[in-house]
Amino acid sequence: MTKVQTILIERIVQLCREKGYSYYALAYKAAIPFTTLMNIINGKTKNPGIASIMKICNAFEVSLQDFFDTEEFETVLKEIDEELLE
């Protein structure tokens, strides 16, 4: 599992806790199949599509910017930028 994938999963889990959502509730609110959500959370989906992430953000009532605006994402993006410059 990549760092980005791990951080994405942790962010979804964190927001579920904050909002008091079960994974079933999130899947319902996001209008995505429960299996799709669980494949993301379990790491089976290596690169979830932007449409799925947008639906999850809508269910949490957060923008994409707010979803990704965390120290963890910022750190991993800096690492990726540094690797690209090497």
C-alpha cells in the first residue's frame, strides 16, 4: 500500500468518526456501492477515481480542497515533488 493510499484511507476513517458515520451510512450518503467503499478502505482499490472521492467528499459535506488540506497529504506531496526532482 502506498503512502498516499494509506493517508486517503486514514482521512476517510477520521471523517467517519468525526461525523459519526458507519461505512454503510457513508456509502449510502455518497451514493456509491458499499463494496466500492470497502475496497477503498481495505486498500484493494489502488487508485480510486476522482468521481468516487468527490462523492465521498459530498457525503461528508467537505470540499475536495478541505478533504486534502491536511498535514499528512502536504507532507507526502512534498516527498513526491522531491522524488520527481531527483
